[in-house]
Amino acid sequence: MRQCGACGASPRGGRPYRHHQHHGAGAAGGISQGRQLAAAQALGAEGIWCGTIWLGTRESELAPYEKAALFQARAEDAVQRKSMTGKPVRLLQSRWTEAWDAPDAPPVLPPPLQGLLYRDARARIDRGQRQDFYSYPAGQVVGTMTAERSVRDVMRELIDDYADALERLAARRDAAMAGVAV
Ligand SMILES: Cc1cc2nc3c(=O)[nH]c(=O)nc-3n(C[C@H](O)[C@H](O)[C@H](O)COP(=O)(O)O)c2cc1C
């Protein structure tokens, strides 16, 4: 699996995981390209699950100021912190996460208390459209998102890239088989 950023993009370690013994395996985390679907299939996955890439689409429910924050973010800005809910969540770092990272900051409250604390702050952040304090759950693929696109365009690009990857692999397979046959 491709990794973007300093550490693995996948909350599940980039490996296909099994939902259930009788169901197929799916791959999730850090997926934004069709070639990753081909790679996941090669590893035994039957499908992929994408989260972050939909946040910046025209159909996403996020407000324009939230999308702007996502488009400006780099892969390294998607950090794992407890300061949103009390549990580790990969999210956009901001002045909110930095304040909780400060050496003199109080300890993060256990869930659900930190989430309740954050909810009030979030309402004020939204009211003021404060991009500098804005955090949102997002994976490291956020670093590849630069402008609003339609779901249709994102899907088309995924499918095209998947088809290209399969063609490259088929050519490699044919070359390998020809080498074996000689
Ligand atoms: C809006 C949003 C909310 C999420 N909420 C959670 C969550 O509550 N718990 C969790 O473990 N992961 C959460 N995730 C992480 C997803 O599990 C992760 O995005 C998914 O594996 C797909 O990876 P990707 O975003 O790199 O495509 C969230 C992701 C997004 C985009």
C-alpha cells in the first residue's frame, strides 16, 4: 500500500482486513488512487473503503471554510490526537490541537467529556469560521486534495487509474509469461 506522510496512512495498518469469516476482505485507510484498489485486490481485498477523499467534494456537507482548510492542509497536518473526543482520532492539526499539546495544557478529559468540551468550542469556531482553530477527522490523503471536485470526477479518476494499473500489470504478466515460455 502507498503511504503518504511520515507514518502509515491506514488506521488498520494498510492491510486488507476481514469483516467476518464469511464476508470478503476490504481495504481502508489512505486510499485515493485507483492503483491502490488494484494493489488491495492483489493482496486479497474485494473492495476498498474511502473516507477523506469525499470531504472535499461538491456533494460533501462541509462548509466552504472547512473545505478551504482541507485544501490547504499537508499530509503531515493529519495528526492523531485525543483533543477532539478523548480518544485518538486522526484529524487536522490546528491552534486547538496545538493548545492541547502545550506543556502547560491540562490533561485531555476522558470520553465523552472531551467531546462535550469540544462541541462548545466547535460551535464558536464555526460561528467565526476560524480556519486557524479548525480541526476535522481526516487521513493523510488530505495532502493530495487541493480543490473542490464532484464525486463523479473523483470516481472517474479512481476508475481510470485502476484500469491503467490493470493494463500495466497485464503487460508485465505477458512479458513475464513470454520469458518463462522461452
Ligand atoms: C469524517 C470522518 C470521520 C471519521 N470518524 C472516525 C471515527 O469516529 N473513528 C475512527 O476510528 N475513524 C474515523 N475516521 C477514519 C476512518 O476510519 C478512515 O477515514 C477510513 O479508514 C478511510 O481512510 P481514508 O480517510 O484515508 O480514506 C473518520 C474519517 C472521516 C473522514
